[in-house]
Amino acid sequence: MKHIFSLLVLFLCGFSLHAEEFTHLSVDFPKVAAYTDNLGYGYDLGTSWDGRSTAPFFFSVNVPDGNYRVTVTIGSKKRAATTTIRCESRRLYVENLATKKGELVTRTFVVNKRDSLFTDAKGKTDKVKLKPGEGGKLHWDRKLTFEINGDAPAIQSISIERDEQISTLYLLGNSTVVDQSNEPWASWGQMIPRFLNEGLAVANYAESGLAVATLIGQNRWAKVHSLLREGDYVILEFGHNDQKTDDRPGNGAYYAFSHQVKMILDQCRQKGATLILCTPTMRRSFKDGVNQNTHKDYPAAIRDIAEREGLLCIDLQKMTGKFYEAMGEEESKRAFVHYPAGTWPGQEKALADNTHFNPYGAYEIAKMVAAALAQSEMPIGTFVLSEFSEFDPSHPDDVETFHWNNCPFVDMTKPDGN
């Protein structure tokens, strides 16, 4: 405790924080300066907070790659508050937490931070081949960034400590899994931390437009493999974009795709990590009231691999179909990016996307994944919060009761992939 206090005093006296020497940081709000590279922490992205404002704000810390145990004291001595905390690119950790005037509540969670560099099997430094524009996103930079949002956000302090022992859940997938950076897009991978306790870190390496072949070709899998340790988990959801190259010789669900998934499985096993497979989320494609499979043989191939290799298969193809059908053909649009022109700033045309989810749809699918993990009888199930251990996609949450405070970043550009 004395060490923590001393470190805080150093920071407040102008001590500069350098990523390579980071172990712990404790900060009281609102007495925080603006972020600078020299200081290494502070209010970021042109925002700040005076303790009274109800506008969202950002706080960043310069840290190396790794997992960080974060303890936040939420609330205000002067007013009632409702606070949501998201990290990096809109990864959800604390959701609509209401506190009375004078009430302070502590929450602890673990956040994974990454950049594009890694050390390969030969000990040489290599790099993930990011797509144009991808490197500017919050989840590929030097900083661990917190978004403090909500109807009336208020926090008293943040304590951040590096945790090199905790197990990590790595997410591999496409635009239905990635941490989407901008409203109104969202994916289940950025919602899943909400349903897990602080015993497991989530590292989302999914990216829009990816197939298994590009996951490997762009060094994304190489980086994850370089970090894998015994006791870690990998969830893989592909099929959306893989099917688009089936006309090339040797491709297809039961050929190149299955071979690539088996290679990833073998490398997970070599490291003592556990691979979990997901069938792809269904596109919204109704016929006579029934949502249709548009993913060819890929869902069946994934189920076959899981059965043959003794893996857990989370059948999102089946569960999302039930979800859409329960909502109905018209109402299910409210789980996707379907918005009339003028709904968002600068939106001149209507949005009608039947692949990519809005925050409500992403949240519901993350609940499906969490419940499947909890019911699997695998050790990973113990990390699911008890209140989310069951979820029936045939009885989704009422969309009218879902409350999401938009982040300041809005972009009408459709994510890669379809």
C-alpha cells in the first residue's frame, strides 16, 4: 500500500510513465492532466472531466502488451450517477451501474492491451500485417484506453496493475467478432467481457473481412500463437468470408478451410491451450418466416471438426437463427444496422445491413456464447458470471429495454466482409 501511495505521489509531481517500466498506476479523479507521451497517462482524445459533467470522457495509460487488472471506484459524493465503462475499442466491462449520491462502488476486471509487434518462433521481431487504416484504431496502439460513459458517469479512482499470471481467452474471427470501433456497428467479441468475471482476460484478435487464410497470412495467428500459454483458450468463428473463395482450386469448407483449422488446433494443443469452435452467425435471410443458411457447408464442416477432435462447438448458426425468428422478419432488423437516413450524424442514406450487428444484436449473441461456455462443463465455464449462465435465444431480451450510450465515434462506412 505504501508503494502504491508513493507511486501516485510521483505521478502527481510530474513523474513520467514509460511503458517498458510499467507495473502499477493509481489515479484519483478528476485531478488528472491531459495525456502526453512524456507523461504517459491522462485524459485522452480531446476530453476531460471536472467531476460534474455528464459527457463521456477517455483516459489512457501507456503500457506494454499484456493483461491488466483494473479496479475502479465508481460514483460521486455530490450526485447520483449512472456509469458505463468500456475499454480499448468499445469493449464492455461495466454496464449502466447506478449509484446514489454519496454511494461508491468498486468493480474489478481484466483488460488485454496489444500492439502489432511480436517475437516469432526463431526469436526475431515480426509484425502483424494490419490493413490500411486499421493501425489508427484504439486496440492497436501503445495505450490502454478507458471510455467512461453512461447517463451521468462518475468515477473516483482507477488502479491498474499488470497481471502476467492470468489465463487469456483469444478471439479469432471476422466482422461479427471484432471490436468494432464506431457506432452504430458492434460485434459479440466486444460484449463478451461483460459476462465474465475477473479471472479471465479477453484478447480480441478478430478483424473485419478476415478468413482463416488471411488470419494466417497476415501474421495474426502467428502473434496469438507466440503468446499462447498452458491454460489459455482460443475461440474461432469463421465461414462468412471463407466461402467467397470456394471457386479457387483446393478451397472449400472440407478442404483448405478444414486443414487450416486443424493446423490451428494442433498448434493450440502444442502450447497446452484449448480451442473452441463457433459456427458462423447467420445472416438475416428470411423465407416463409424461417431464416435461411447462406454459409454453404461451413457450419456442417465446423461441427464435423469439433465432433472428430472432441472440441466444444458453440452453434451460433443455430442459435442466431432462433434469435431472428423469435423476433420476426421485420422486428429482427433491430438487431442489425438497419437505420433510416438521418438517424446518425452525416448519414445521408438508409442503412440496411443484414450481416453486421448493432449493439443490441451483438449483446444478445455474446449472451449466447457466455451461456454456452457456462453449460459446457469445461473449466472456462467457471469464469461466466452466474446470472448469465443460461440464455434461450428463442426468448431474447426486449430490445426496448436495452440501453446503450453511444460512444463519440460514428462512421457510416460498412465494415469489410458480408
